[in-house]
Amino acid sequence: MRMCADLISYWAEQDLAGSRWAGLDWEQKGLSNEQYEIYDEIVQAARTERRRHGAPAAKALIKRLAERRCAAANGATHSSENWRPPT
């Protein structure tokens, strides 16, 4: 579960920062489909949080949500065979 939360947190923070690596697809980021779905939802929530309360609050939200969602999904390591495009 730690790996899931760390991966999702890292990539969500990269996306929020506008990193040149943020545009990599889910496979290049090393995410399963389930992890990618969690990542996508967290990024959307973090963008909203950043607009309302700033970047530090958004980063804290990313970490909290990634830990909570990955624990609930037992690491979210289900199949990566059904790719879906980012939203």
C-alpha cells in the first residue's frame, strides 16, 4: 500500500507543479488502471484545493487522499489491461 500512495502522490504533485514529466501516460508512470483512476480523481481534487487554499494545502490533500484511497483499495494493483485516456 505504501508504494501505491507514494507513486500516486509523486505523480499528482508533478501534475500540480506542471512538470514536463506530468504528461506521461499511466504505463510510463508505473500505475495500474486502478491506481490511475485514483490518481486522476486526486489530481482533480488537488487542483480545486489549490485554487481555494493554495499549493501547500493541495499537496497535503494529495498525500491524505492517496494514503486513504490506496489503503481502501489494498494497494490498487488490479489489472492494467484496459487503458483509458486521461480526463
